[in-house]
Amino acid sequence: MERLGQSTGRKALMTMDRTLVRAGRREWWGLVVLGLPTLLVSMDASILLLALPRISAQLDPSSSELLWIVDIYTFVIAGTLVTAGTLGDRIGRRRLLLIGAACFAAVSVLAAFSTSGLMLVAARGLLGLAGATLMPSTLALLTTMFTVPAQRARAIAVWMSCFSAGVALGPVVGGLLVQWFWWGAVFLAGVPIMALLLVLAPRVLPEHREPNAGRLDPASVLLSLIAVMGVIYGLKELATGGKASTALIAVSAGVAGGVVFARRQLTLAQPLVDLRLFANRIFTTGMLTLLMGLLTTAGIQIFVTQYLQIVLGLSPLAAGVWMVPQALAVIVGTQLSPWLAARVRVASIVAGGLVVSGLGFLVLTQIGGTLAVAVVVLGNVVISLGIAPLMALSAELVVGSVPEGKTGNASALNETFGELGAALGVALLGSLGTALYRTRMADTASDLPPGARAEAGDTVGGAAAVGERLPADEGTLVLDAARAAFTDTVQTVSIVAAVVTFALSALVFRALREVRTEDRSHALS
């Protein structure tokens, strides 16, 4: 066998009825290039977290706007991933990757120089749209470049490591940038990465189109976005004290959109989402577990990052440093999980990991004492180690549960549910936290001047800003009350997350106890 590092020495292997060609130097360098957008898109979902206090102070967004700033990015990605994959099949995967990279860089500059909360929400939404074109293109090109199963498995493991590392390193990098520059720097960080991608991709990545690419269905995309955004907007309106009538209309529109979407998918010859896949118990369990697992994990982080800075008074740099162990835990956990999966049933690994993650949430219920930083670090590390098996094995479990002809759709749905889970975590747990904080601050805020009352009672960042403007004694009183209210909020939300995670663990073990990662179900045709 000729050396792997020689692109001219690619060896053809005959297997069954098709020819598999070993990847050479160009393909492995191409994998490095594909790792750039994968790392950036996943990092951009969490890089903003340690910038939230600075954004609150400078743009003065409402509690609802603050949540949208964080999670509209992942909502838009989740809602357009499948469509972007179909578009890439039609116009070329490399071409779509380059278009998405250019758009991502341009919108990043727009986001960095936003002058209001609403402007930043809009820019984050556009970033999500650009990000959706990058993710399916990277995975699709990877499968085209690596046709030998052993090499493809290794390449996918590297790709997943880039994705996991991006999620884990986002808060760390964000903290460093905010400390040294200003909050907009967290967006500008992606510009040189995208510029490098635009230069290198044409040199090392092949172009590929599907001859029988599916038809684009804009109506399905619009209906899916209406369904998700309508329900989430309504829930946020209720949590932040908005009009009940507006919330009811939004939720009703979302539910109606979801019903029409589902019916449309069942009638289309090439649906955006093949709902028949959900008749498979293994597939449905895997998707639900990924959704709920990332919901709790991502949802708690919006509280932890604000707690470190506003309640404990750490700088963005210090907060970022204390989140390094969490990043390492994710990377170590995702690397160990495939090794464990070869020796232990997948139900035991994933369910056991969720139990560990639940214990990490229980650790966070103990914040508030003299060892608060240590408690946060320990809780985050335990949560990250526990969720790592789910992140590492979900794609193999979900894709392996469907027939060969459905693997592309299953893979796209796996990515979509992962992004949707992270976005729902910020939306739902964030809305719960907002409601709890507002309730706990109601009495304290009522004693403040009218101009400061709404700001202090809406977000802990707003309370910190009010505290700085008031005379020393009054400011200290407001800050102490806000910190106590926010600490209680984090503890309560952590309890909710722990209960959900333990219940999810029981569901996984019961539903998947007879399944191994190599098992494949052919129940669907």
C-alpha cells in the first residue's frame, strides 16, 4: 500500500460492486479546511455568552431582546439546514460553502457594529442563515472525499471533534475577546477564518452536485419557521410580562403552522422532512434525546456566564478561564465515547452519561456560598462529561436506525434537532429564568425611581447598570437584591434541568436497552 500522504499515490480498492478510492494528501488537507467553518459555526452559537453583560450595558436590550440575540442564530440554522443541504445538491456543495462563507463574514461585521438590540437580533438571524449553508456543505463534501469506510469514520470523528470543540471553546474565546477589545470583537473573530476558507477551499475541495437533487420547497421552510418562531415568541412574551393576547395569537399561529407543515410533508413526493422516519422507535428516541439533552445543557449556560460576571464580579477574561475545564471535558468525553461504544451497549453509555449530567445540574443548585466559583466549575465539568456521549454517538445511532436510502435525510434531521435543542434551551429555560427573576425582584424594584424600576426588574444586567447610576447606598441595595434573585433563579432552573435529564436517562435506557451502535433497522422502506 502506498503512503497516505501522497496524493498521487491513491490506491483503488474494489469492494462489492463499486470502487472505493483511498483519500490522499489533498483530501486530508481538505478535511482541515472543512474544520474551519465547522468550528466557527458551532463556536458562534456560544461565543456571545460572556459578552452579554457588556451588550446589556451598551445596547440596553429588553429581557426578550436579550434572549433573541442569543438564540435566533440557532433557530434560523435549525429551520433552514435541510433546505440548505438540498440547495447545495443542486448548485454545488463547494459553491454553496463559498457563498455562505462570504455572507457569514459580511454579516459578522454588521453584527459587530450594531447600535441597538433589535439591530443585533436581525444581524444574528442573518448569521444563522449564512451558517445554515456551511454545516450541510461540510459534511456532504466530507462524505464525497472519503469513500473508504475506515477513513470516512476517522474523518467524521475529526469533524465531530471540531464541532464539539467549537461549542466548548465559544465562551472561552468570547471572554478573552471581550476582555481585550469590546463586545463586537466576538463577531469579527470569524472574519479572518472565513477569508482563509475562501482562499483555500477552491484549491483543496472538490465540487459535487447530486444529479437527482430534491426540489426546493420554500413553503415548507416558511411553515417550519412560523411553527417554531410563533410558539417560542408567545412563550417569551408570557415570561417577560407581555400582553397575554399577543402571546396567545403567536402560539396559535405557531401551532397552526406546525399542523399545516406536517400535512404538507405527508403529501409531497420529496418532503423537506420525511415524517415516516419517526415511526422508527430508535430514530425517534435518538432525536428526542438529542433535542432534550442539548436543551438543558445549552439553556443553563446563559445563566452561568452571567452569574460568573455579574453576581461574582469576574472579568470576561477570568470567567473565560474558569470555563476552560468545561471545554476540555467536552473534548475528552467525545473522544472517549466511540471507544466505549465498541465495548458497552449504547443505552448504558448515553443513559449513564445523562445521569452524570443530571448530577452536574444538582451541583449547580449549591451555588451561592464562598466556594461559588469552584461549584460552577465542578458543575459545568460534570455536565459536559455527561452530555459528551450523546453528542458523539447521536449521529451514528440515528443514521444507523434508518434504511440506506434515508441516511441523508436522517443526518440532516440529526443536525437540525441538535441546533433546535440548543436554541430551545435558551428560549425555554431563559424564559423560565426571566419569569423567576422578575418575580423575585418585584418587591425590590417597586422601591426604585420609575425610570430605573423596569430596567432593574427585567434583567440582572439591567440591575447592575441601575446600581452603578444610583448613590452608593441605594446602588448596593439594588445590586445585592439582584444578585440574590439571580442566584435563586439559577438554582431553580438547575433543579428543573436535573429533573428533565434524569427522566430522559430513564427513557433512553428503556427504549434503547437492546440496541448497539452498529445495529441497523430496515423497518422503513
